[in-house]
Amino acid sequence: MSLPVALLAAGASPSPSPSGSDPAVPSLQDAQQSATNAASWVEQNWSTWLAMGLQIVLIIVIAVALRAVVRRAITKLIERMNRTVQAVDHTALGGLLVNNERRRQRSAAIGSVLRSVASFVILGTAALMVLSTFKINLAPLLASAGVAGVAIGFGARNLVTDFLSGVFMILEDQYGVGDTIDAGVAVGEVVEVGLRVTKLRGANGEIWYVRNGEVKRIGNLSQGWATANVDVTVRADEDLDKVKSVLDEVAEKMAKEEPWNELLWSPIEVLGLDSVLIDSMVIRVSAKTMPGKSVSVERELRWRIKRAFDRASIPIVGGATALEDAEEAPAPDPSATMAAPSAYASPTSPQSLATTPIVTPKPSTSK
């Protein structure tokens, strides 16, 4: 503590010297008295200072220790989740779930959010307790913080909605990086999952930034399994037994070849007639596939069915049938597109004479 502060605490205040004279120099007795008063003031208040210091140190130590314990508990929980996923990753159940890397990323995101929330709550509470130790009235501060929070909540309600929606999307594992989803406002592959915005890559390579609060429904096309459906349209008078035997042969052969035997998660089935029309009928072929591989399986299946039908001489409506119908149709009349001759082309033709106005004879006048 400085000497002026000690003097003020002792109740002594230096008096200005009369104008024109030298300032009065404190005597040794005055200095001794001031030091005695300062030491007495320190002796009276040192216990209060010591208690406040110990209280602050205790608050900080407890807050740091509690934060470390909570963060360690969250880390242990995330590690246990990862071990559980690794235990079922190579089983039949693990094939229907998302892969280990996907779960690891999700667990890391959840752990980061939980650790941040825990640190904010614990350290914020400790800071308020330290301020209350200095006898600072926290009521105006808390009231101002409450008013500011309400104002920010009204002004940034969309931001809060996006953040909360992102947290629940991650906690519920609705989708992850690499999934193909239908978010309603956009469809594409998930490139990045954030707490506020989800980034999608569309079919044409475009990047969609979708706010999490605007997503009302999500269709995940990459979880579980997908379905490959192929509709084959043939003539109505085609032999169904022959068509079915050709389709069964194609399905059996495709299921044994690589890499389709890994992409197919169930046998290719001929479901039967999907619709029957006057001149055609539609036969549906279906199979369960690996998530995200249904389009590739459908293309390969169409390719094989077309080649097998060509070898079996089974025409597909819209292909050879349209060409045969075009060959059997009579040639068009060239004069059909020509305009009819005009009736006024020859003024002496019967048509022209028929269109000549009839002249009304004038009545004769007798003189």
C-alpha cells in the first residue's frame, strides 16, 4: 500500500502551505503515526482479505476440477459408444447400420457439443460466484443479461432454431457425411453437416446450403437398404412363361457374378404383371441392394434383360415393335399434303361460273 493511501486511511490529509512559502515537510513523528495507522488498518482487514482470497481460490479450484471430471466422463461415454459400434460393425446387424467411421464422426460431434456446453455452464457459474465474493450486486447484471438474451432471441430466432435443429439431427443420427438425402428443398449427397447449415451436392454437381431449421422432413436414401425396380414392357400376346423363364435366367446369372453378388442383398425376383393394357403388359422385376447402389443395379439389369430378350426373340414394346409397325404401314400419299385447287384458277370452269353472282334483271318500263 502506498504512503498517500495509508495517510488517507489514518485520517491525515496534507494541508496546502500558504502561498509563497515552501511546502511543509512531514516530520518523522508524522510519518511514524501514519505508518502505525496503516498497519492498524491492515491488521484489522487482513482476515477479510484472506477469507476472500481463499474463497476465490476455492471456487476456481472446484470449477476447474468439476470441468475436468465432466469432460472426462463425456469422453468415456463417447469411447463406450464407439466400442459398442465396433462390436457390431462386422455382424449382420452392422450391415444394416451405418459404418464405424460414420458413427465415430457422429460421436465426436456429440462429444464436442457436450463438452462446450459443460464448460460454458461451469465456468460461467464460477465467474458469477467470484463476482459475488467482491460484494458486487449481480441483480442488475443478471437483469441486463436477461433483457439482452430476450432481445437476441427475438432478433436471431432463426439462428437459434437452426442451431437446435442441428443439435437434434446429430443426436438422432438422421443423416451424415456421404448419405444421399431428400431434404424437401434440395436432394443430393451430404458433404458437410454443421450445427446451422447442411451442405449438399446435387446430381449436377451444384452445392446446396440448407439451413437446418428449414428442413421439415428428411428422406435418407443411404441407410438400411435400397430397392432396384425394373419394369419390362412386352406385347400383350407374348408367352408369359417364356418371358418369366428368360428373366429368371438373367437374375440367377447376375446374382452369381461380381461385383453384383455383393451389391445384391436379396435374390432378384419377378414380381409378376404390374399392369395389363390392350396392346402391352408390364412385368416388374425387383431386388434389395446396398444403399445408394440401386441405380447401378437397375441399369445393369436393364442391359442384361434387353440382350436376353434379343436372343430369345422377345420384342420389347417401343423398340422393335415400333419399327415393324412402321414397315407394315402403307406409304403416305404425296398429294395428301397438297392444297386443293382454287375455284378461281379458271374463270370459265363450272366452279367459277357457279360462284358468279346472279344479276337481277331490271323490270322493263313501258312508254
